[in-house]
Amino acid sequence: MMNHKQIHTIVVISLVVLSAIGGPLLASPVAAQQDQLSINPGVPAETTVGESTTISPSISTPDLVGSVETDLTVSLLIDGEQVSSETVTVGTGEEIGVDFTHTFESAGENDVEIAAEVEFGGQTFSNSASAPIDVQEVEDTASSSVQTTTTGAAFAIPASLEDDIEEYRQQIPGEVAPHAFVLATEDDLYIVFTEDDPRKGLATVTGQSVNQEMSFNGLSFSAILAQSVSIETDGSPATVGEIASNSDSYSLDLVEVTANHRKISTLTDTDQGEEITAVTSIGVLSDDPTSAQDLFEKPGEQARSFVVNTSSSDTSQSGQEAATKLLEQDSERVYTANFETTYWSDAPATINAIVLSPNSEAREFINTVDQSGIAQSSNGHPLLYVVTDEMDSTQYSDIQSVKQDASDGDVVSVEASLYGESISIQETLEHSTPCGQTQAQIPTPSGPVCLNIVQDTVVDTGVAWSSTPESSDDVLLVTGLSSTHYDEPNTPQQGEYRLVGEVVSTNRVDGDLPEGKILVVYELERTGDLEFDQLSEQSQGMVSDQMAELRDSMRKQILAGGVEEAQETADGQTEEEQTDNEQTTEETVDSPEDESGGFVSGILDGLSGVVDRIMKLF
């Protein structure tokens, strides 16, 4: 018969053996060790209706003899009703966290309960813990904000700002109107959220200000939740001289000015993956434009020089200088600007515009958003933000009347069929020189370099007619420069259009063209489709030949370059940049000939003459 000491020993050994072979797990006999599920519910004290709320409970499992893993089920209950559940793997004596998210649809106090259950060695352990949460109504931004009425220049949202404004919208509590525009005053900038489609003009906005700012490239914006927006587009009459001599008294005034309006437009397109483009149009109003440089003498060559010069390493400086060169006049003048795709033009016009003083926040906004640098050519001068621009033109019934009756320099309006091609200077240069398809080879005194072309101007070429064209007498050549966005060197264009432009001699555009008239387009509005293949083969052939001759002439100008362009490009680069570009050229100039074939050798032959002329300057 065993004594008590022997019995105790056998029991202890049996427990150890059972544990080792996977038998039932028992709570450790060591005092103060946990033998229950312990739960911290992790409920926040308060939240807001409609807000996604995170509830983060932590659960500690019993500390049992032995080690085994099993499933722990954790449930979330709101006011006694289960709304979510998670299952996680745990061991004995572990602490584990779980995250739940829940959106409360109504205000008030709610009971949040966390329930957990786990089984170890055939024994079930369960527990629950709860805590209250105070669900509050969404803050009424309107009632907590200040009612305000503000007047300023209304700008459409630039593409470069769209993502920032969408993020800003998400930070404003409550429901925010779907549309937005920039409101710029002398001293402040605002993002106005409105139910209506935004329009540009002089805007008066009544609404609730939001005490939350947004920053963009050094500019600070406040928000206005608009209750009403009124837009004025018709200004009070004023002259160039009155505004130029007393611009401070016109600050933020909407004026109507009739004068010669000379303008250029460029597209910023980095071609570096993100499809964010930006248009800047800058112009000058003058009562006496005769001292200005001719914009349309060899327009392809002038536009190419402008594109290359505004693409140099210092975009702000080079853009300012390139624009000044094209817009500079001896007579009294005021500058204009907008961010809309438009054609280069030089003709009498009546514009409605908002006068922006040089040191205003509105002016700073324009300089910041302008990615080409050309807007800064107006620094130190009054700047008019263009709301409407109506060219003074004479209406003609058909193309034949234009050819017979319009004189050189007349600005005409006519509806006609148009067949042609648009040539992207950026894409043409990048596809036609041995620097890859995101750079172009440019001549410099130290040799050719590869330049990243980030600006673009498009050269339109075409043939217009009214009645079925039987001969060259029935058609009129058409060209023009614009900031339209294309991703290919050449884009076919055909359709019915309303054309507004200046009738000039073909010799003014290119001396190699047959003598005659050509329409330099200032406005182009599509009105319908053209079924070109319905024309006779003879008519199609004649139109195609005339268009091809004009297109090839403009392409030749684009690829010709010039001494000033090469010199200015070289001056604008650091020694390191020139070295890098020369290395890039050496790496790419021997690459196999691409689709352009002889076109590459043609441009290099043309550029060699330019380099020879440059070297004579030294």
C-alpha cells in the first residue's frame, strides 16, 4: 500500500506526461497567472456621423501549461447586434490586436461590445467587454464659418491644380459642391466651390468662408462655399493710353478696349509620362502696332525658334525673353493673358478684360500657373486678364470672293471646306533628330546638343474651298500657329469650318510658294464633317498636291533653325549641361536610322550651315 507522498508524486508525473503527449491543458498552478480571456475593447470616446471609425480591441489568451496554436474568434457588436467578426490564430498566454471599422449613420450614444471565444485542449474560453461611444452630428461648416462677399477675377482651375483641389475638397467637413474655380483679388486667393459650371469673368461670390488653407507652389488659398455667384463679362470702355498711364485706378476693373491685339500661345508638354499639359497665351494691345516684328514672316521658322528658346534650362528667363522679342513694340501698350488654347494673331479686336496690378495676388497667380515663363514678359506693365476677345473682321460669302476682293492685310471671316495637316513642332523635332523621341538635336557653337523640348506650337497647313474645286483658282491656302495639343508630328485635319484670319501674300509666308494669297488663321471653328473622298479624283489630287506643297514648306522652315536660336540655347546652358548633352548626342547620333529615314540626314545637312554661320560670329 502506497503512502501519501508516493501518491502525490505519481499524480504530478501523470500531469507532466499528459501535457507532453498532448493531453488536456490545465491552468498553470503558479499563482497570479491568467486563466481567462482578457479583453480591452479599444473604443474611441467619440466619432462623427458618416465617418469611418476604427475600433481596435486587444485580447489576451489564458496562460496555460503547454504550447499550442488555435483559432480565436473576435466579434464586434453595436447595441447588441453583431456587425463584424474576425478570426485570428493565437497561442496560449498571447496578446493580440484586431481592427474593426464601422460607420455610424445617426447621432447619439451607442454601446460597443467586443466578444471573443477560443478553445484550448477541448476547453472553451469566452469573454466580452463593452464601452460607450458618443456619435456626433457632422459639423455644419456654414453655421460655424463667416458669411462673406468677395469680388475678383474668376479663373478656370488649371490642370496642375486639379489634384491638389480634390484633396483639399476631401478635407472640408460636410458636403461640398462639385464645381470649383479660382477667385483672385488684390490681396487674396480663394478656391470657390459652387453648384454651377464655372465661367471666367469678374465674379462676385457670396458664401461661407472656410478656415482651412491650401498651399500650391508658394501660394496660399482659402475656400468659399458659394451660395450665389454672379459673373460679369461686359466691361466699361477704356483706352490703352488710359490704362497704361493710370493702371492703379483700374485695378480689378472690368474694361472694354478696342485696339490692335497681337498674341502668341504655347503649350507646355513635358512628354515625360504624366499627361498634364498647360496652355499660356500672352498678348499686347496697342493703338500703333506698325513697329512690331512681323509674326508671320516664315511662321514655321519663327515658331520653331520660340519653342526651342522657351525650352532651355531656365524656362522662366528664356520664356520671358522669347515672348518679349515677339511682342515688343515702341508704342504705348498694355499686356493681355489667359490660359486658353488659341491661335497666334495680330489684328484689331475688341476685348473685355480685368485689369490686374503688378503686385496683386491675381498677377502672382498667373505668373505661378504659367509653366512657360512667357507671362513674365509683362512684368512691370499693366496686365489684362482676357474674358472675351472679338476680332474685327469682314464677312465673305465664299472662298472665291476672298481671293477676288480681299486685299493684303484684310481680316476676313468665311465658312469653307478645309483639308490639311497640323504639324507639332515639338513632336517633329523629337522624331527627326538622333536624340531619341523626347529630345531634339540643336546646333551650338561647340557642336550639336540634345535638348528636352517641353514647349510646343502647332503649325496648321491646309487648303480651303467653298464650291467643288476644279482648279487652283477655286482654293485658298491656309496656315496658322496655335497651342493645340497633339502627340504625333503630323495630324490630318478635314471638315467644314468657320475661318477668321488675315489675307496675306504667299511670299510673306514663304518665298518658295507660288505667288498668290494665303489665309493666316486667327480663329478656327469646326461646323461639320467633310466627305473628301466624294470629290472627283482630279479634285482630290489637286487639293492634296497644294496642301502637300504648303506642308513641306512649313516643315522645311521648322527644321531649318537659325543662328539666334542656336546661340541663345548655348548661352542658356551651363557647361555641365552642354557636356551632358554632347555625350547624349555622341551616344545617339550613330544609332540606326529610324522611320524618318533621309529626313534625319536632311535636318543635319540644314543645321551644318547654321553652325558655320554661328562660328563666324566668334
